[in-house]
Amino acid sequence: GRLHPVATRLEGDLRIGFVSCNGEEDGDLDRDPQERNLMWSRLLEQHESAPFALLLQGGDQIYADEATKGHPLSEDWPDSVPPDPGAEALEGLRAHLRDRFARRYLRVLTADPCERLFAEIPALSIWDDHDICDGWGSQPAESTHSAVGRLLFSVAREMYLLFQHAATDADIPDLFWEPSGRNLGWRRDLPGLTIFAPDLRSQRERRQVMGEAGWRPAETLESDAAHVFMVSSVPLLGPRLSLLESVMAVIPKMQHYEDDLRDQWQSRAHRDSWRRMLGAVLRMRQKAAVTVLSGEIHLATRGEMRLRDGTHLHQLVSSGIAHRAPPKAYAVVLTMLARLGESPLPKRKIRLHRLPSIKTIYVEERNFMTLSRSGRDWSAEWELEDQGRTPPLPLQ
């Protein structure tokens, strides 16, 4: 009995919302809903003022880390891996995980004000680790390749397809760029705009970001659109995290965070893959303006790679809409690394920059981002929990 208007005009002026990191690892569903969904309420206010035609979700749409709790086979996984559980026990675990994932999705998607937003704004989503479990693919292979690990991935994938794409395996050839479903990257073409999102989780290993099923479509992508948005669930342009990774490896108390750093393109384990993806994006840049959109780090920031023609490849980071801000020290350390600069490709230096009107490179506040097209020109604004909305950043 409720009318939900949907903006279906995709040519001309256009507004797109971008969100990521909708939750927390521990006790997320026990939080006060008003506090948890504060930034969603602000997104609804903006939608009521000027409707969004599309909502891009950059990863960690749910935090499923606690879904493994409450069953003897998965209670202590991945730290403890059960040896050779029987088929009957695994089927019991499958039922447990499906129930826990479905309940979590339903709680998140039907919360006020999220329910109305998802009813009125079509969404395109790519997943990240917490849609499966913390650090999926960056953990030791004996955990992720175990019977419990494979089953957890299978259930998470089933629920990701169902709740984030309204799909089952039968729909994969129509929705994703790799018909076998080994990689769930996708591409959508709108008037004047191409959006693509490589799947950085389905084929991830400790020394692999994607298999060839993911690389092939990413490296052959061509578009006649004036602008291309790449959704990379982890930031493509970032500081020299390999330095921090080297330090953490020799400090026992910090080794717990190794998986978080291994998740990043800038990890020393993924440097060749990082260069490979940057090369693919720069080839696209020869024909169209390209902007990379990312979440994952629970901060807001932006970066640029200066190109030989004097223009820039933009990286916009917005994270997270519900995950509370990390300690200020986290942003300070990343800022120190950002000042060192980074040049994974010769003569193409990466620099991190402040958001418009903001004094720091990294903003430790909950946030979301809006992307607006006026005529042929795109701009970006961040909505920050404490400092409010930034002035528009032109994307040229």
C-alpha cells in the first residue's frame, strides 16, 4: 500500500550514491539502530531532496563474521580447522550458515531507513571480505580450502547472489562478465557512462587477487562512454603499505593485522597484480575519463595519478556508512605513508589529497559519497558524520 517512486531517467543530469562498509565485525546487530543507521538517514534526506537514480555498493554490505558462531564445526574456524567432517555434519553446517546469513541480510536491508532507500534506488553491488568473513582469501589456504572454508564460501556466494543481485546461479550469464561464475565481476552501460566492478574475492588467494576469469574481461574492456567508473572494493591508488607490512611482520602483536594489509592492492604480495590492473585502467583512460571508486578502509580520502597529458586518474574513497570510525592514530600512520608517495608505474606518481575544504588527507568519520552529472561534467561530494557535506570535487 506504499508508493515508492523510482528515478528511471538515466540520460542527462544524474545522481548516484556510493556506500560501503555497512556494519561492524562484532555485535553489529545489537547496536542501537538509530546510531547504527545515522548516515543512512542522511542519505535518505538527500534522496528526498534530489532523487538518486542508482546506488553503488562498494563492498562489505553485511558483516557476516559472526555467522560461523554457534556451530561446532565453524565455531573456532579459521583458527581451528576440523579434520574431515562427514557429509551429514557438513549439511547441518550448511543449514546453520544459510539461516545466519539470511537473517543478517534481512535485518540490514529492512532496517529503517534502509528499507525505503532499497525500495526506491536500484543498487549495483560488488562484495568484499566481510560479505564472506574477515580477510577471506588472505588467510592461510589450509583454512579457506578446508571443507568448512569451502562450504562457508559457497553459502556466502549463494546469499550474495540472492540478496545483492536478486539472482541465482542460473542468472549468472546474464548479469556477470564471466558466464561460468568463477569470477562475479560485472559491467553496466548507461547513457554516457560505463560502470564496471572486478570481483576481487571469488578467486583471491594469499598471492593472487584474481584468476584469469577475472583478468580477461577487465583487460579487454572497451567503452564508447564519455566517463567510466571502476568500482574496486579495495583502493587502487594508495600509499606504500608494503613498508607497514614489513614492520608488522616482525612485531608479534601486530601480526594479527597482516591479513588486512594482504587484502590491499599495495601489498608486497600483489605488486605485480597492482601494476597489471593500473595498466588496464590506463588503457581505458586513452578513450574516456576514468574514476575509481572504493571503500574498505573505514576512512574518506582521495588520490590522483598524474598522466602524461596533464590530466589525472581519480581515486575516490568512501568508507564506511555504518562502521564506526577507527582511532585517529590509524589515519595519522596512513598520512605519514601517503607523504612518501608511490610510483608502481614509471613516471606516474600517486599522490593522496585532502577532500575539498577538509584539513586532513584521511578523514576518520563515517561517510558516504554522491556523484553528480550536470551536462557532461561529473563531480563528487562526501557527506561526513561530523563535518557535514564537502564542496563538489570536479572529476576532469
